[in-house]
Amino acid sequence: MKWEGIILDWAGTTVDFGSMAPVEVFAAIFEEAGVPVTEAEVRGPMGMLKRDHIAAMLAMPRIRAAWEAAYGRVPDESDRDRLYARFEPMLLQVLARGTEVKPYVPETAAELRRRGYRLGSTTGFNDAMMALVVPSAKAGGYEADYWISADGAGGHGRPYPYMIFQNMMHFGWSDVRRVLKVGDTVEDIREGQHAGCATAGIVIGSSVMGLTKAEYEALSAEEQEAACRKAEQVYREAGADYILRDIRGLLDLAE
């Protein structure tokens, strides 16, 4: 086989077309705090551990200035903690409604397994969130052979490489150069790079593209192509080794 193993992300890569669930909740908690944010600001740190994601947003110059205007001081760690205390239960409520598996994922995973691959995974969710995502995805026809969140890696989420190393330990993979990390955010690519892995970015249904399934399907063929090319450029600038229109592209990479 070309690779010792393949490590997949979850939201935006294998489930939740467009990675919409966390975007909805990040926007809601900042709106609730009196500091509205844009979708672009929300998506910038996507893929990080959610607490770290909030910290990254609070550090953005525009959000930092808006927070200071609203509260008379710059945001600090206590503000991050208060926002996260609202974020987690709200996201759990959204995830409890179910997580839809993305198109082509079950059949692609089945074919990769038929070829002898085992599928690892990392995520920006924590264990409590994954307790909802994993069974929902399984009901939709997809499951990884192993998953781990930052909770199982000493709290070190992306872009730290430790979740990848935990996958390698679990499966007994020995060579990072023969591990392929697949995701839908710049943080996924950075995670793989920091581990020394090859990296691949998924285009359609990704957080980088930032469209719901309905929004994407409503576009003309020309508009879809433009959206894909825009997302591909983000991955190129991030240094991804491979760029895949959808998960079926893994079947070519696996040869």
C-alpha cells in the first residue's frame, strides 16, 4: 500500500457538510455577548480545539477592539472561559439533533478498508461532543477505526501533532512520511505538517468553502467551479500536498 494509514477529520470532512454546526454556535455566543462576528471571522481558526478557537477569535484585532468598545477593556482569559461555558452546551444541543454523513463517505471508507487500509481520525471536538457525533455518523453509514480528541492528547489540539501521534501508536504505524492526514481546514493541514505527514484538503463541503449543501447545490456549474477554485487556493497557500474535490479522490491517492 502507498500509505501505512489514513487519518481523517470529522466535521466538514466526513460529516456535517460545510461544518455548519460549530459556525452557528460560535456566532451565537458572540452575538449573545454583544459583540457580533462575521462568518469569515468564525471560520478563520476552524479545526482548532474549540476553547482555543474562541481565544483566537478574541485576539483578532477587530473583535478585540469591538470587545473593548463594549466592555471598556480588552478581552482576557476569563472572557474566553465564559464564552466557552456557553459554547459547549449549545453545541451539544445542536449535535444531539444528529450529524449527517457527507456524500460518498461510506462507500469510500468501505473501499479503502477493502484495500487494506485502517482509518484513523482526529477532531476539533472534545470527547463529550464526539459521544454524540460518533453514533450519529455510524447510523449514517460511517465510522472510523479509531478516533481521539484533544482530551486524549493532554489537551493539545490542533495545530499540535499529538493526536496524529496517538493514532500512529494505536495502529502501530512507524513512519510519519507514510501517513496521510485529510481535513477541511487550514488547521488540519498545519496539524499534518507539524507531525511530518502528507496532507490533503477536501474542497466540496469543507469549512474552507463555507457553504451548506443546499447553498452549494443551488449554484450554477460555473459558480460551483469558482467556489472550488477559491477553496483550492486556500489549501495551496497553506502548503497542502494534495487537494481533493471530494473524498472519492482518496481512492486515487491510496494507490
